[in-house]
Amino acid sequence: MLSLASSHLLQDISWLQSPPFGNPGREQRLVPRRRKPHISLENITRPSTSKLCATSLGAQRTSNAGNLLVDAPTATPGSTAPLVLALQSTAKQDVACFHFPGHNRGKAAPSLMSEVTGLETFLHDLPELPELDDLFSPKGVILDAQMQAAKLFGASETWFLVGGTTCGIQASIMATCSPGEILILPRNSHISATSGLILSGAIPKYIMPRYNSHWDIAGGITLSQVDRAVKELEEDGKTAAAVLLTSPTYHGICSNVSEITKLCHARNIPVIVDEAHGAHFGFHAEFPSTALEQGVDLAVQSTHKVLCSLTQSSMLHMSGNLIDRERISRCLQTLQSSSPSYLLLASLDAARAQLSENSETIFNKAMDLSLETRHQIRAIPGVSVLDLTNFISGFPSIDPLRITLGVSQLGISGYMADEILYEGHHVIPELVGSRSLTFAINLGTRREDVQRLVSGINFLSANYSKENELEFNKEDDGCEPFSSITMRMSPREAFFAKKRKVDIGESLGQICGELVCPYPPGIPLLVPGEVITEEAIQYLLDIRRMGAAISGASDHQLSSMLVCNV
């Protein structure tokens, strides 16, 4: 027989297992004033994904019996931005707070920070209170906000991310690839793909991207390259667990995602797209097609890049039924903070609402400014603008809001041009390369910004002569950084292997034990498990000499390297 104390203990456990407390591993707060009757989890169903975009959001949080879930935090049905409104309402409460964070709704905000952001930021920096919902088990305002985002972006389901697109890529790889399974991906994938390989234990089958040595820029990958990779695996009796594409690239180059997806789906291979730089594609007739429009299974977007949410906030969109949504959710909970920032989450909701207000015209001004800027720059002697003709293999489209300026004909590097534009004209590009600068036009770009940019480029043209072009191009002959890749260990094996530090010259032919990449763009030049080549070392030394920042190397001077003990 159970003792009285044991009986009470079981009752307490039963209560804690009912929503919203039954979420193992989360920070729990017992809030007696909001204690809810126990509700059987068996009677709670998630809205059908087929109805996410077709029915009233306010009517979808229902049980099988058709009643509203009584334990769900409430939101205004059909509200413009449910999470934003809930955050505003909660911040206005006249309450005595005995919960985290320690600044206590701004009452103890550090003055150095409040002078920068204002106290309003701290007032709205709230924890997971019941009325604000739970990111990892959403039933109220977060669910509403994510469903409205799914409808706008054309997904069957959308997850808000507070770990950036990085955690979305990692989760996508972990949700599709188990240890030892194969992921096909371009070698110029973002660093997050490499960390995803390490976390999942997947084995990469790299595709070398199309490369233009004159620009020192890698493009996308082609249908024929993916087809060849798939068939090479089949010849060895293997199959890919997933294919990861980067479209658009940092420079805006788009691959033929639609045809690649058809090829993969014919073999039941899911397709993931790193669409960090393409969250805006669905909102102007002249923009490239979105990854979801082209049939992919998962698309990860940096809502904070061209769109207007706060930095570090992104979205993961799903379509189709090739991937287990529950596995995605588990991976995201594993990767993301158990104390997500509601400022970041609300900014995603606000950015979505901003787009919804005039989704068909919101980018008209930015598009006009971009076309005008391209036209003016093309008329300036000694510089060029990247377009699709710069690649032998045809790619279907390029982002019209991304302007990449070539400066090597002026005899200067992109790093020098960046310094001149900043010091003399207060112009800051998005991306600096050895031979180019990339500028991102967005919703906040003003005509005076464009005029200052054009003025700065005219200054470069007038003050730097073509006389140095031959010497510059001879010195930096644009050797392809990904020309000869050999894997000796999987990224995960190499990451956890014993290592030693050797002089840079002695590292040639050794197995790389660290992840080394220029940042931005965050594309690794050396990945754990790869054989260190002379081409890779020379490229790293060259761009570092020009002024590039190198991330990930244990020795920032690149006089030594970490190699695996094998």
C-alpha cells in the first residue's frame, strides 16, 4: 500500500507532467495562480498541416472534441502579430516580479546598456511566462505566430529559431542523417553544415562548386553534378540520406533547385536548402523562385538578413512528408537555448507582419534602387558587376538586390577597396573578398546611401590606375581553393581525435584537426578530416596578407596548424 506521503507525491508528479510543466530538461517555474486541470496528452492533437494555410488561426488550437485547449496561453484570434501583442501586454502588467532575469523588467538594468538601448528593451526582455507560450511546446501565441509565418512563406510548418540559420542547418542535417549516413553537399557550404556533420556523424560527399578565378568567387552546383554524385554512390551500393544545397550563395547566385529536387525525390532523397540569403524571394515578381516553391523539403532562412527581424533570429520551413517533423523538433530543442529570447521571437513575428501588410509591393523601392545602382556602377571605368555570364555553367537566376563589385582591374584588392570606401566615404559593404565587394540592398536602403556608394566607387576609379592590374593578377592568380579535396577521416572522427600542433610547412599532407575559414563568408577552407594541401595553405596565407579575418584557427597568425594524430 502507498503511504499518505507517497500518494501525495504521485499526485504532485501527475500535476507536473501535465502541460505546461511536463517538458523534461526545461527550466521549470511552478505558478500556482495559473494551475490548470490535468489534461490527458492523448486527447491533444496538433493542427493538421494541410489546414495550416487554409483555416482561421484562432480556431486551430482545438482538441479532438472541438474544445479550445484550456491550458493554452491565449492569443487574440487573427491578430496581426500575436506574439508581439502578448509581449506588449505582459510587459505592461503591474506585478511584483520574483522571476528571472535579474534586471527585473529594467529596474536594475545596467546603465551602460540602457543608455544604448533604452529601458524598453529590458522591460520586454521577459522569460517563459505562461502567457508568452513555450517555444518547444507551443500551444498559444508562438504557435499562432509560427502558423501565420507558415502561411505567408508557403510552408506546411514553420519553426522560429533563436540560434540563427546555423542551428536550423544543424537541426536539418541531424533530422535527416544518422551516424555513418551520407550527406551530399557543396564544398562551399557554410560552416554550420560542417558543424552539422560533426554533430550528426554523417559522412560528407562533396560537390565542387563552379568557380571563377578572375573574381575568386564560387557559384552554385548543377543538376549534372548532383546526378553524378547520386550515381557514384549507387555504384558503390550506397544512397544519400539527404542533399544540402546553398541557394542563393552569399553573392546571390541561385542553383536550379527545382530540377535537383525532382532528381532527388525520384529516389526518396530529401532536399535541404540553406536559403539564409533568400528569405525575401517570395515578395517581388522579379525575385528568383523560393526553395519551397521549387519543392524542397526543408528551407532555412535568415529572417534577419534582407528581412527585418533582429540579428540571430531565423526560420525553418518544412514541406512534404519525407522528413519526420518530430525529429526536427527534438533536434531544435537539443540545439537551442532553453531560455530563448522573446525579443528575438517577437521580432520574427513582427517581420512577418510587416511583410503581410503589403507583400506584393514592399520591395518595389528597394528593387528600383538596386537596378538604378547597377546601371550607374556599370558606367564607371575600371570596375565590373558580377552577373550570371561570369560562370560557364548556366545558373537560372541571381538575386537582384545583391550587387558584387569587381575591383581587381584597378590593381587593388577588395580589402583595400573596403578600407578606402569606409575611411573616405563611410560606406560599409556586406562582404569583402580578395577581388570584390558585395553590397546588399534592403528595405532600409535610402537614395542618399546609393549616391554615397556610387560616389565612392567613382573615387576608386579616378584614383587607382589600371597600370597595376597585370602585377596584381600575376601575384594573385586566383588558385581555386577547393580544387583538390581528400577526406581521410569523417569530420566527427577528426573533431574528437587526439591532435598536435605543427609548423605550417610541416602540416602539408597531414589530416586537418581544426576548422579554418575566412569570416565572412564563413565557408571553411579547411575542414577536420581533410588532407591539408599546398593550395589551401597558400590561399589562406594570401587572403590573410590582403586583410581577411580568419576564423577557427588555433593560431590566428597561421604559423602553425592542428593536425590529427594518426
